[in-house]
Amino acid sequence: MVTVSVSAAEAELTDDERAGLELVRESGGIHQSDFWKELDVSSRKGSRIVESLVEKELVDREETVYDGHNTYYISPTARDLDFTLLMAGDMLSPFIGEEEVDPNSDAFSQWIMNLAYEE
Amino acid sequence: MAFEDLLEDPVIQKYLHELVGPKGMPVAAAPPDGEVTDEELAEELDLELNDVRRALFILYENDLATYRRLRDEDSGWLTYLWTFEYDNIPENLEEEMYRLHEALDERREYERNHEFYLCEICSIRFEFGEAMDFNFECPECGSPLESMDNNRLVDAMDDRLDALEDELNIDADA
């Protein structure tokens, strides 16, 4: 398997695709029917842009009903998430690698203390 | 080496370290392109075969590696060919963000709905009921327990919950 890094895929985008990707990231998710209007392109061109971004795995797309019409919802991929939200100071979420989530565990108390007093 | 862009992220490094531990980290931190055997990895990284296998199975359990088995026709021995599946790391961390959100939400309820007392000497916190049972004296050292305000904890939890909801598009009122 050849692994093409996402940043490499991103470097090869056309201007329209790049603008589309920015729009999806900034909005945090957008319906396809709003996507092309916001970008100020035709619906056909809008769907080609989405198609290309989905293929490059830069956005996720799922079917949905919006304003009574079948359309797609376009959202950023998990790669775009801010994973530092799992950190409190230099401590990672204590639930990683654990089967069960115990909100009253000592490790989580420590994490919350870090959050309150070290950030 | 593959997945360089992901491995540059310090949170992802910390995540892998948390899963495989310090001994497994050389394996987790340098995923090769394509397939590799445990023996090749042990040789290349100058590690004990057992440590390599342990790390690979932890990665496998977390959907971060897969293997296929090949049988050598002459010796009948099985060879495991491993592939690193680090494309799954972002989805795993997304799931962890949801789990963290759920725990914070539950813990915030508890912090809001209870009163706490603190022994400042031992740094032990007691719920109101416990403190009353001890006559507001620390069971360890006997010093008086002082009422403790947890607003700072709750505020910090509020902020992080807001940030997680914003990032994950969670509707807080849902």
C-alpha cells in the first residue's frame, strides 16, 4: 500500500477545492446545497469539488434530509480536530487505553486539578 | 517511514506512548511502509522479540495494526506480516474526545451538587456527609476540616466542555 500523506494531497488542490476545504473547516460542517451557494459556484461545480475532496479523504460526506430535500452533509475529517483538548497541562485523558470511563476516578481528579491549576 | 505528518503531533506521540509504554515506543514511533515481520522489526530496532510482539498486539487491539499469516511450505512455520494502520489514529482520538466529554459532563454534575470539606494538612477532600461523620476533623491527622469552594474546578470544566462541544459539534442542550 502506498501511503500518500494528507498534507501532500492538500498541496495539490485547485484554488476552488482549497476554498471549499476552508469553508468546510471554518463552518465545522455544511450542507451541500449551502456549500456551492457560499462558494459562489454552480451546483454542478460544487458537487465536483466535494467529490474531489471526498476522494482525497480531506472531508467526510453523508446523506441527509435538509429543508425537505435529500442532500449531503459535508464535514471536516477527524484529522482536523484539535486533539490538544484531550490534554490538561501535560497529562493526557486518563480514559485512553481504559475500557471503562469512571468520572470519579483518582486519575480523572488529577486531570481536572491540572486543568484548573496548570492551564 | 510512513505517517510522518501524524507522528509529528505531540498529542499523538503521547497517545501511542500511553498505549504501548516506553518499551514498545520504538516500534510504535517508527512505522515502516508496507508489511514487516516482528523479527525484522526486532532486528532493525535492536529490541527483544517479545517487546516487539507485545507492542504490535497492543496496536492491533486498538485498530492501529493488522496482520496476515503465511505458512512456510517447507518448515510449516507461520510468519506474521504486519501492516501499520495509523490512518485510524484520528478517529480513535475523536472517540476519546467524546468519552472525555461524557466524563466531564457527569463529573461536573457531581461537583455542582455536592459540598466539600478539605484537610489542608493532608490535602484530602471529603463530601459533606463524610466530613460530618468525622465531626469535621481529619481522620488521618485530626486537624479541623475547612469548607472548600470548588468553583475553580467547575469553571475549568465548563470551559473545556464548551471547547469540546464546539469542536465536536455537540448540541449542549440535546
